[in-house]
Amino acid sequence: MIEAIQKFLVKMQQQGHVYPLIRQAEVHVNLCCEQQIVQLVIKNGAVFILQNPSKQQIAYEISGNEAAMKQLIEGTTRLRVLEQKGEIKVDTSLRIALLLEALFYLTKAQEDFANII
């Protein structure tokens, strides 16, 4: 899962079209897969990860098996679709869920569009 997240971060840096979504956001989301927890931090237009995050920080949580989390992070399947199928559990507000879904999906969508041209 960590490799998929690192690839996502690289793609985020290359694609400025998603930055207006996170310009003033401050969100901490724990991505849990099996025994691994990685915290995705969105703060003031930047996105980065924290491995072994502190329990004291208030964070939202998305958990699921490795295949489902990879689909989410790579943007191949939308967050709400995975949740409806029961493949992931989402413990966030709807607003945060939609923000994350947009970030993951738009990052992937831009890559797919570039391959078509």
C-alpha cells in the first residue's frame, strides 16, 4: 500500500489541477490495510504521509484489504463504490469522503486522459 501512496503523491505534484481542492484544507486520514497504518495529511495545499502516526492526532479513517485500498489510491475505483460494495470501511464525514474521492479519481483521470491524446 505504501508504494501506491508514494506513486499517488508523485502524481499529485505533477498535476496542478487538483490543488484548488486542497488549497485551504486540513485533513488527517488514516489509511489502514491489514496491520499497516499510514496517515495521509492534506494541509495548506500540500499532501504528505506519516508512517506510524501518533494516536493523539484526530484523524479520519479508511480501512480495507490491500486490493481495495490499492484500487482507491490508484483511482481505478471510486471511494463510495468500494464502500457500497463493502470492500472498504469509511469513517469520515461525507464532505471529507467526497474530497478524498475527488483527489484519488482526478489524479488518475488526468493520467488516463493524457494517454488517450
